[in-house]
Amino acid sequence: MQASQRISNILGGGSDGWEVFLRARQMIASGTPVTELTIGEHDIRTAAPILQEMHRSAMAGHTGYAAIPGIPALRAAIAARVTTRTGIQTQPENVMITPGGQSALFAAHTAVLDPGDTALYIDPYYATYPGTLRGVSARPVAIKADASEAFQPRAKDIAACAAGAKSLLINSPNNPTGVIYSRETMEGVAGVCHDHDLWLISDEVYDTQIWEGEHISPRALNGMAERTLVVGSMSKSHAMTGSRIGWVIGPEDIITHLVNLATHTTYGVPGFIQEAALFALGQGTEFEDQIAAPFRRRRDLAHKILSAQNVVRAVPNGGAMYMMLEISATGLSGEAFALALLEESRIAVMPGESFGAAAAGHVRVAMTVEDGTFEIAMTTLCSFAKRIAAYA
């Protein structure tokens, strides 16, 4: 007996790009200390008042089946939040609660793609994107955003691949690069979607982590609300990664179909988690700013360290909890650099190649350890790169 092609082909016959991360975890398990700058996990945990509300709700009996689209109060709160942040009127009927952002991505693509449809996405990309597309039996096609263009995708490159495609997936603020797509970029994306009748799926889970520039939700652009599905999550904005609570925003008819999908798959999200999310959203933007503040500080620390040398160069990171660093001056690939840094300096970063061919010659640094440790790690990384470059 064999597994289905759909599930056995999720990795496309290749690697998922997490070898350095797994090697670091093996070292830690064997007792070797490693500074992990690999995954987007906050170094703080979910705030105690949110957990207390989760406990209160569970003890009050909200442990049974909850409303599958989401409890009405949470859907209303998210709709109001989106309306305020984007200026586009959003109703609870436009909101579907999901078990985290990854589930929302899968559901959104399931809603708009049939087996064999071509689904476009931007390279560099979050590591699960191509697997998600294969998981819904789509044909994933990557569109390169060039490092020389600060990883801003160009409309003409998207258009060149758009004939016969059904959807386009974008992510801004971007993981892995930290880049925020400019208004020009977003308007170019919207134009291609109109011209080629594409669904746009916009992953906006980092929309509270803005350091420079402006976050533009493409759903707010002219004529885009009817063809855009927005993925959101509490994971990054409220340090609730393990709670698995996210959402899809979209046209009401698509949300209706997603409710049917959830009825036959996840059967919703536990009520006590939803009520904790509602409480967390009620803490307002000041609380969200507190969650984001450490990453802003560490970004400033990193730029100070990087400005004192000329071997490692930072991609302009206007948002998110990551930095993408160009290390091509060392003569090493991102993977070779990351492995050597791990073995010699006990610092784990992600190779750029983990996120697509466009990020070759780079490494991604997650700014997810306390400030002093992060400063030491960045200083060590730069010293290591300088020494390697001297022999390149």
C-alpha cells in the first residue's frame, strides 16, 4: 500500500531546507549550547493575562464544540480591526477563524484552486508555501524577486508567468527577508491580478511589526476586495504561536465555502482559545507594540554592528522579526556559511536557500533571543564572515 501522490509529493521530491535547524537541535539535545536565530518564535511567551483568560474560559465550560466560523464576538472584533487598519469595510461574515495562519493558508488555497491549477508565489518565500500548494494538488510556480531590487517583486515578472494561472500568493511584511512591499509593488501586483483574473492570497501575519515604511493590505486597493483573501494570525502579533489561532478575510461567498471545508476538516477552534484571542485583541495596539518592541530594538542593534564592517550586508528590512544578510563576499553559499557558523561558533541561522533560489548567498537571522545574546551573536557572525572573506 502506498500513500497518495498528494501527500507523498508535498516536498516535491526534495528537501524542506531545515537541515541546519535540525542539526542545531541535535547539538542542543546532546548538551552543546547553541544560540538559535532560526525560527520565528518569540523569546517571551504568551502574556499571563491572556493565559488567565484562556483558563477562565475553559473552567467556565467553554471546552466543547465552538461555532465553526468562529465565535461571533471574535469575528466581529477581527472585522472591526481590519476595517480600522485598512479602511475597507469588513463585516463578521467576511471572517473565518482557523487553527492558525498555516491552516488559513491551506484553506484559502483550497477555496480557489482545483487540482492541477497553477498557483504562483514569490521567491524568496516562507518555507511551507510550495508544500501547501502541492498539498491542495496545485502546480506551484515560483516568481523570483531579485536581491538587486531589494526583493520587491516586479509586476512584469509576475505577468510573464500569469497566463493560465489561478492564484498568486504574496507576503508583506515578508518572511524571510523582512521587506515591506512598496505601494508601487502592491499596485503592480493588483494590476496583474486584474489583467489575468487571478485570486490574490495575501499573508499578512507580520502586519504589526512595521519598522519603516507603510504596510499596505492589497485588499484595500481599488477593485481588489472581491478577489483577495487575507491570512491573519495571533501568533506574531500577540506571541500566541502555540495557541493556533488565525483567520481568513474574504468575500462572503468564499467564507461560506470555507465554513463547509472546516465542518469536514478541523471542525473549528476551541472556544476557550477563541475567547483568549478576543481578550488579547481587546488590549489594543499598545499591547501589540509591546510585543513588537524587542524586534525593533534588535534590528537597531544589528544595523549598528553591520555598519562597522563591510563584509556582511543587510537587505533593507522594514518589518517582521527577521533580517536577511548577504554573505556572498565570503565565497560561501548560504547553506555552507550557516553550517560552518554553527559548527565553529555555535550560532544557528537559516540558509537563504531554505527560502528559495532567489535568496542564495544569504542567511536569515531571526531576532528572537534577548538583546545581549543577540548583540554577541551578530558581532560573532560578522567577525566569522570577515575571517572567511579574507581567504575567499
